[in-house]
Amino acid sequence: MKKVIALVSEDFEDLELWYPTLRLREAGVQVDLAAEKPGTYHGKYGVPCEVTLSFKDLSADDYDGILVPGGWAPDKLRRFPEVLELVKKMDEQNKVIGEICHAGWVLASADILMGRTVTSTPGIKDDMRHAGATWVDEAVVIDGNIVSGRRPPDLPQYAKAFLDVLMKQA
């Protein structure tokens, strides 16, 4: 069974966490939720999320992929050294990394975008470019192990692309 970790902080984009999480679970993937500490977190629109793992509990060796939802949470997530180290390790191990909308901030802060082609919300395209990425305005972009999505209307293509890349991994 494949295992994916989804990162959570207050003000995550509700759909960008739950749509891929539910889609992956429907496909038989175990999706764990992690945050600064276990507890209840709320999305931008108030949808609650129960988290049982803390960032300090995580090891890239235990997971096949990682989901970083957008919203305002990525600006908080990128301030945790454990999150940045986890994203770097996942990239070094060529494990699938999913980011959508503002989640590109986390990958930029983890310094893994140099020479990669990605998408995101147009509002952070300059941040992505300054991190060394080639930014394109497309619904979904797959560059090696990184699957990036633009915004909530692109979730069907994003979740499918993430699942496809995840299932092709050894």
C-alpha cells in the first residue's frame, strides 16, 4: 500500500487538502495528516481537519509522497525547519511531491525548484521564478517527481496526475 503525508496548518485551502486526500484514499492510498502538533485545524472556509501527527514525527523514509495544499497555510508551513527538511528528503529520494496554488512557497523555501518547470497560482509566479523555476500558466505540470497545480478548478487534473505519478513509482 502506498503512503502519503499531507501537511496542514491553519487556513489551508479546504478543497486543496480534501479533494486529493479523498481521491487518494478512494484509490487505496493511506493518507496521513501532519501539522505542528496534533489537534484540530481549520481551513480558510472553516472545514475542520483532525491531525494525529506532528512534523517532528515524520520521516521521508516512511512515505511514498507528500501533498502540500495551498491557501495561507504554506506561508506558515515554510517556517518549520522540519517541513523544509522533509520536502528536501522527499525530493532527494525522488518521491512524488504535490503542490497546488500557494503551496509552491514551501518548495521554494525548501530550495528544490532550481531548473524545474512548475505552475502555481499566478500570484506567486515571481516567487517561483526567483527560486529558479520556469513558471508556466497551465492547470497541471509534471516535472519528474514534482506535480504542481494552479488553483481549485484544476483539482481533478491535479489529483489524477499526482495519483498517476505515485502509482508509477517503484
